[in-house]
Amino acid sequence: MERGKMAELESLETAAEHERILREIESTDTACIGPTLRSVYDGEEHGRFMEKLEARIRNHDREIEKMCNFHYQGFVDSITELLKVRGEAQKLKNQVTDTNRKLQNEGKELIIAMEELKQCRLQQRNISATVDKLTLCLPVLEMYSKLRDQMKSKRHYPALKTLEHLEHTYLPQVSHYRFCKIMVDNIPKLREEIKEVSMSDLKDFLESIRKHSDKIGETAMKQAQQQRNLDNIVSQHPRISGGKKSKKEVCANSDLEVPGAQDLVDFSPVYRCLHIYSVLGARETFENYYRKQRRKQARLVLQPPSNMHETLDGYRKYFNQIVGFFVVEDHILHTTQGLVNRAYIDELWEMALSKTIAALRTHSSYCSDPSLVLDLKNLIVLFADTLQGYGFPVNQLFDMLLEIRDQYSETLLKKWSGVFRNILDSDNYSPIPVTNEEIYKKIVGQFPFQDAELEKQPFPKKFPFSEFVPKVYNQIKEFIYACLKFSEDLHLSSTEVDDMIRKSTNLLLTRTLSNCLQNVIKRKNVGLTELVQIIINTTHLEKSCKFLEEFITNITNVLPETVHTTKLYGTTTFKDARHAAEEEIYTNLNQKIDQFVQLADYDWMAVEPGSKASDYLVDLIGFLRSTFAVFTHLPGDVDAHSTMSGKVAQTACMSACKHLSTSLMQLLLEAEVRQLTLGALQQFNLDVEECEQFARSGPVPGFQGDTLQLAFIDLRQDARHEQEEQRVCAVSEERTGQAEAHRHGGQTAPQPDQQPSLVRAPGARDETLGPPGSAGLCTTACCMPGLGILVQREYMYFFIHMYSIRETYPSDKMFLVKQSRGRRVALFVLAQ
């Protein structure tokens, strides 16, 4: 029973499966029915499925038969209508045939036209193909023609570009044509031609910039000067709120813009040649050639002309060429890639800097005009600033300017030496007269002078100094300004500028001005009045040194208390000049005294003295009085600003008196004076008394007691001794006469009016005391007839009185009497 149930279940499942397969066969496309049928054959119920299939076919046949039966009457009707249509179709066929025949007859002409049209279309296609081929060839020909035109017009870089397009773009499209092959073969020749022509253009460019370097450099330096002026205007313009000026506004008010180097030079030949050689693969060759040629040009530019030092234009042209050269190189450096590099530029600049500095050192040494040296310095600064603006180091140029600064100082000293000489030579060495307030203020404005007493005096009045004082003071200030001008724009600190100015000013004072003053003082024709005025002038200039210190401090803003600040040596200079003037006064006074003494004409054999002193001595005393009166105008101590105590006057007066005393003593002891009479000695005594009277009158205040009279004490003693000796000769006259009468056999004595005389032998010598040929000092008197001996104090003289004696002593009886303490000697014998 269970089996029966199981079989029944299996039978149901099989039937359901067969039903599904049948539905799938009915609904599935025929191309996809294979897998379904395969599942049937894979199963075991194939027979039963076939039965199911036949049963399904029979069902469908019955349904078709039913449907056909249902539509049969409509089919019959359709056949009937179809038969009716056949007749009509035959008629239509006949009409179509007739129409076709007519169409064929009439279409023959059309066919002929179509054949003609076909031929035309064929020609049209050929023409179109020809046009297409020509269209491909024409650009090639046009490009080649364009290439030739560019070559003729020397547009080589576009020509090279055209050649590149022709070779790589156009010729490959028509390479099978023969003319294209000719073009391809000609391309290397064209490249070489472009290369040669571009190199020729480069050579022309190099020659052009060599000639125009001067103009390029001048333009660059003008731009640098404008930039400096603009910076100065901006920095000096006051920053007032609400009224500020921008740099653009200031620039708009300045001069027109100066064209740059690129505006003056066409650099396209370099660029074209560089690109051409780069395209042609020869860039390295081009770079080497360019650098080699520019090095040669640099050497030519750096060679200065032999007469460059004569004018500033020579230096300017030299600098312009150097600046122009490096401006071009800097432009090439920044507008090309690798044609020149920074190492190459630095190498050229090092060479240029060394040669330029050497040339400037050589040629600047020939400059003797300080204005030219100053202009040269400004030009070098502008030259350095210009190149520094292009990035070149210029510290060595500024170091060289410090060397030129010393040379500038020397040229200034030479120039100011001439200025001082002219001032000193043209000065009248008289106090400056002032007639009104305007002139007074003008001079006080030129020279720092303050004197309350002089201000209170009414006009006209005089300054104590002469005109060269304010002139020299102003020239010293001008010298300081000139030194300051050189230090501008040298990037020096205030301390360095102050030190430079002070050192140069010290050289001016201690060397230049001092030498000029010494030369004036040592001149042969300088007078005592001029020397006195020089003393006055140097004293006031010495006072002004502190104002010069303040002047330098004001312009350099460096306080004198600053460490290492150089002090001015003007005080020493003026003191030395004043001392030299004082010495010259003493010397001149002595020379004047000598000139007066040379006028002395003593009659040493005079019987009677004159009634007054000698005329020459009276004139000499008058000259000394007037001269010493001038010394009252000498100023006093500089520090105390008080009236001078008279030291110079006292020294001059004492020196003059001593020299006068010595000169008179020499007159008395001259070798030519062989005989002296009492009358001559009395006249000489009057002169000595005149000198003593002059000393007692106090020609110069300040001497204590009889200090000045001591200058004539030796002269007074000698004159007194001479008179005493003459008196001794007169007392011994009688005894001497008796001795001589006894000796000569009763000859009479001399007349009473005959004056005794002191006779000096003409052959007197200083070496020995005694007869000629004897050695040593004779300390004992030799007794000879008619010889009187007087020894008083330190003098020892032999007095000899001559009567009418015809006998001459032999040479071995001549005696030399020498002063025992080193004074002059005298040899006395009896006169014939």
C-alpha cells in the first residue's frame, strides 16, 4: 500500500515535470529549446513524455481545425477577390510595359548626357586631386620663398625658424617630389649660410658696442646721479603730516628720465646669434667666441690714454667706457641664459678693478690742481655708485679714494701756500682803519674779535691787526671746507671725517702757514714796523684757534672731548712765528745800529772835543726812541687777554743797548786806530754819556733801577781808563823830556800845547807777549827810555809819548801787551 502511494506520488511529480517542460517548449524560442529537450532525454520517462507530447499536439491540431473552420468563409471570399484583381493586374502590366518602352526610347539621350557627365566628373576628380597635390606643395614653395626673403632681409633667426618648419613639417608631406629632394639637400647649406651671416652680425654688434660704450656709460652714470639726487631730495624733505610728497611726485618734478642701455643699443644680434647657434647645436662655440672677444675689448677699454690726467673729461671718458662695458655685460647676464655667468663677470671685474686702480694711482699723481682732484674724487664716487648699483663690489675704489685724499691734501697745501703768500705779500702791515659801523661789523663777522674798549671808541678807529688776519682766518676755514668736500660720499664716519680735517688743518698750520710766515719774517726788506705788526697779527690768530676748533666741531658734529680726537697745533705755529719775529726784530735792530755806527767818523787825533755828542749817535738814539715807541702797541698774553708787559720791548731794548756798547768798544779797539788824543777820548766820552742818558730816560717801561745802564758799564770803564792813561802820560811828559834831552845831547822838550798820544804798533799780534819770536807771556815791564807803564785793575797798557825823536827802535825792542783776562791786545812802541 505504501508502495502504491509512493508510486502514485512519483507519477504525479513526473506528470507535473512533463507539463512544465511542455509549457517551456511552447513559450521558449526555438534556438533555446535544446537544454529543455536534453533534460527530457536525461530522464527515465521518455516514453511517457512522448505520449504527453502527442496528446498536446493532438489538442493543438483540434484547436487549429476549429479555428480554420471558423475562418473558411472569409478565405473563400479572399480568393474570389484575388481572381478579380488578376485581370486588373494584367492591364497594369501592359501599361507598365508600354510606359517602360517609351521611357527607354526617351532615356537614350539621357544616357548619352550621363556619359558626358561621367567624363566631366572624372576630369573634376583629376583636377581636384591635382589641386590637393598643389595645395600640399604650395606651402613648401611659399615657405622656401619666405626663407629666401628672410635671408635677403637679414632676418636670420626667423629664417632659421622657417627652415625648421620647412624641414620638419612641410617637406615630409611632399618628400616624393624631386624638387623637395633638391630642397632637402640645400638645407645644410642654408644653415651654414645663416650661421655665417649671424656671426657677421655679432661682430658688427661687438664693434658697435665698443664704439658706443662711452655713451652707454655716460647714460648709466647720469641715471645714478639722478637716483642719488632723488634720494637726497627725499631724505632732506621735511616729513610734515598731511603734506608728504611721495617719491613719484619728487621724481615727476625732477629732470626727464634718462634712457637706459637697452634703449641705446639693439641687443637683438646677440640674442639672434645665440638662438641660432643654440638651434644649430653650437652654443658652446658661440659662448667661447663671445667671451674671448669681450675680454679683448675689456683690455682695450681698461687702457687709459696717456694724457688722461690733463683734464676731467679724460677721466670721465675713461670711466664712461668702463661703465658702458659692464652695463652691457650685466644686461647680457640678465637677459640671456648662460651666455655669460656670474663667475665670468666677477673675473672681468677683478681684472678691471685692479687695472683701473693702478691707472688712477698713476695719473692722479700728476694732478696738481686741487679742484681737479676734487672733481676726480666726485667722478670716482659716481663711478663706484653706478657700478655698485649693478651689483659690482667697489670697496677697493673707496680705499683708493683714501689714498687720493692724502694727495688732495698735499695739493691743497700747495695751493694755500700760494694763497697765503699772496695775502702776506699784499698786506700793508698796518692796523685796519674803520670808518663806520657797517665796516666794523663786516670785519668782526669775518674774524672772531671782541674788544669792549674798541667798541666804545668813536669812529673812525682801528683794529689792532692788519688785513691779513681776517683773510688768513677765512682761508683756513675755506681749507677746512675744501677738506670736508672731499670727505663727502666716502661712507666715512663723523669721527673719521673729523680726524681727517684736523690732521690736514694741522699740516696747513704747522707747515704751510708757518713756512709762509717764516719767509715773510726772514725777508731782507722787512721792517721793524712790519715785524711788530706780525707779532700782533700772530697773537690774534693764536687767539682764534679755539674758534677754529669750534668751527670743525660744528661741521663734523664730533665733540673735542671725544677719545682720540686730534687737537689743532695752531697755537704752537703762531707762537713760533711770533718768536721768530721777535728774534728778527733783535737782529734788525742790531743791523740798523751797525749801519749808524758805520757813519761814525771820529778824529782820533783831535785836539779839542766837540760841544755835543756825535751826529750819527744822536740820529741813532732818535731812531731807537721812535722804534721802541712802536712796541707799546704789542698785545699781551694770549690767555689772559691783557696788555703785554713789555717783555719783547725790554729784550729788544737791552739787546740794542748791549750791541751799541759792543760796537762802540770795537770802534775804540780797531786795529786802524793807532793813536788817540785826549780830545778824541773826550768826544768819545760825550757819546758814551749820550748813550747813558738814553738808558736813563727809560725808552721802554718796565726796567728796574739802572738795569738798562749796565749795558754801557764796560764802555764807560774803558773810556775812563783811556782818559786816566792820557793824564798819566801828561804828568810823565816832563820827566820823559828830560831823559830824552839828556839822551839826544840837549834837545828841547815838546811845546806845552802838544797833546800826548797813545800809539799802537801796526804789526801787533795776539799770540805772544814780548818781542817777536819770543814765547810765553811777559809778566814784567821792560825799561826803555821814553816808555811809561800803567797797570790798573785788569788792564795793562804801555803808554808811549812821542817827542821830536828821529830814532826808531829796532824790531827786537817791540813789545806786545796783552790783557791779562782774555781781552784784546795792543802793541805800543815809540812813534817816529
